[in-house]
Amino acid sequence: MRKLVLAPALMATTLLLAACAGEPASNTASTTPSASEIASADGGNEKAEHSADDGHATEHYHGPNVTWDANSDVKVKEAAAKAMKLFARPVVPETQWFSELEPLLAAAYAEDAKYIDPARVPFSTITDGPSISREAENPMTVTASFYTNDGPWDMMLHRVGQDDPWLVTSISSKASQ
């Protein structure tokens, strides 16, 4: 009986190990196009910097060219201040509160924020801020810190491209972090 129970487990383990071992990449057919076969967006061919088989693991991304400059600092402070002023209104009716705040929110956070009861926001006055902090190599995401009549609060903001708007991805009390 014990042999019958172990047999399927041993077979599965053997098959799994055989599948993992496989043949080395140099002995298998490659479905990756060669450097000369990569087509450019305009229909022509362009030579890639590295092929998949030449030993280079470097990946090249062509994302947005976003930089941090004085204008970025001004724009993110304006967006953060406006969003926090709209957030800090516990006496505003819920539908009005959300409809005025929503355009400043990232889609994922807007989905969460629509369930916030503004009457439960524990502050109504911003006493200082925003103070902006960010990682040196990341010009797309920042933390805006505020002091309120309920203590310190943080707001995360993100932009997708250089000229795209800063959108709020979270607002939280520093005490809850």
C-alpha cells in the first residue's frame, strides 16, 4: 500500500526535474528574432544593440523622459496643496467632497477614496506644508508632508510623464504609518 502512495509522488518529482533540466539554451531552437529581424515602428528594420543570445542581460526600455526641475517642484506643491485642502473638509457632503477631489486622484486611489466619509477626516486646518521629499533618481513620485490640526500627514503623488498632472496615490496620517 505504501508503494502505491509514493509512486505518483516519485513520478511527478522525476518529471519535474527532467523538465527543469532540459537542454542548454545553445542546443535549443530560438524563437527570439535576430537583431536584423527586429522591425521598427515605422516599418523598417533597425539593428538591436544586443541579441538575446549574445550573453547580455541588459534590457532597454523606451519609457518617458521625465526630469526633476524647478517647474516640477512648483507643480507638485500646487497639486498637493490643492488636494489636501479639498481633503480637509469634514463638513462638506460626501458626494460633493469626492467629486471635487476625484480629478486630483490616481484611478486606484480614487476607487478607495470614494468610500471615505469626509466627516471622519480628523482635521480641517493645514498649518504647514507641503514639504516635498523624493528619491534622487525618481522624478515621478514624491511624498508631500503637511502639518494639520491633527498632527503630521503625508500624501504620495505620482506623474506618468513630464507634462502629465501630479495625481494623489495616498493620503495618511504619520501616526498610522
